[in-house]
Amino acid sequence: MSLLVRLRWPLPALLAWGLAWGVFVQSLRLGWGSTAALLLALSLGVGLSLLGGTWWRRLLIGLGFPVSLALSGGLSLPAWGWLLPLMVLLLIYPINAWRDAPLFPTPPDALNDLPNVAPLLPGARVLDAGCGLGQGLQALRQAYPLAELHGIEWSRPLHWLCARRCPWAQVGQGDIWVADWSRFDLVYLFQRPESMARAVEKARAELRPGAWLVSLEFEAVGWSPVVQPDLTQAKPVWVYQAPLAAGVNRD
């Protein structure tokens, strides 16, 4: 599967669609029912979509097989049968994940300089709020090898996969907005600009003095970071410390 990540776009999508078609045709040859064969191929396609580099590429990879199948007229299904692609997509990408961050992966070395700004004692508790497939946890482990790492993920399939990719972390399934952040010395987020205000309010209410809130790429507008990040980087790291202080308007 790592091959899909390295290939130039749109080759990953074409390869994923071809694999899904191959599984679908082979399942029919083995005597599987059409619905079972469709569900297996859909699951493969959506699973491969997790390797897409962006949200739209993941959607294209996941939807390519069912759309091409529908256009080909190669399968006769009852009307409800065409709800299967949507059901599989919603299983991997539940609705509330669309409202928050739709599986934004953390680059491998994005947090390497974080300990210089937000030092932690050995055994400190670090939370990746919305851990997806575990790229953020892996980057946090690289930055804080002696920390106790935790992750929370709403999607059950992603939670299951993350827990197996990161056996050294404590990965739970749940809602990051319901989880108690007060237990952690650092909370890491890679959300969206629209959800940052909500994250700041939760951090102000729950983080104990001295704890850190770290956001990759997206600023908590109106609040003062500990240091001004290098804005020339593709994904700057914004670091805040509780109690959060209001920043100066830079307009």
C-alpha cells in the first residue's frame, strides 16, 4: 500500500480502482452474490482511499469504483443497493468527522522542533485529539519519545487501524469535544480554521495552568502563541500555553 502513496497522481486512483474492479470480478467468478462482491470491492476502495494525500483525492479514490460500475451498467441491483457506497464511506468518514477535520495527516517531521518551544518532563501525558490513522501520534513520539501518548478518534475503523499502527499509544474511540483534556500536559490538534475557536474555548475551560495547546497549520485567531511560528513553512506549528492570553490584533 505504501506504493500508492509514492505514485504520481492520478496513478494511485487508477490503481485503486483497478484493484477494486479485480476483487469485484474475481468474487463473482468464485460464486459470491453480487451484493457481497460489491461490498467487498467497496470496502477495498474506501480502505485504499485513506492513503490519498488530500481530502478530495481520498473521495475520488473511494468513489471511483462504484461510480464507474454504475456508469457501466454492469450490475443489476435493487434501488437500495446503490446506498452501499454511501454507507461504506460514512463508516470510514462519519458525519461529525466531516464537520471537524476530514483525516488531515501530520507530516512525519512536522513536530520535531516542538520540544524546544513546549518542553515536557518524562512521562508527561500527550493527547492527539483526532488521531486518524496515527501520523500525528508517530510525529509526537518522534518529538517526545519519553511521553505517555494518547489518541482519540471518532471513526471506529480509523480507531481500530490507528491502535494497531501505534501499539505503544493508548488509542480510544470517542468524541474529542466530549473528552476531558484536563488530564493532559499537551493537546495536539490538526483541525480546520472553523473548529479552532471551539478548541480554544475547550482548552481555556479544561487545560490546567502550564499545559500546552498545539495546532498544526491553523492559528487560534485572537490568542497569543508562545512564539511566532515560521509562516514561510507549509504547515507552521502554533503553540499556546494555559492560561491562554489574548493576542494583539495584527490587522
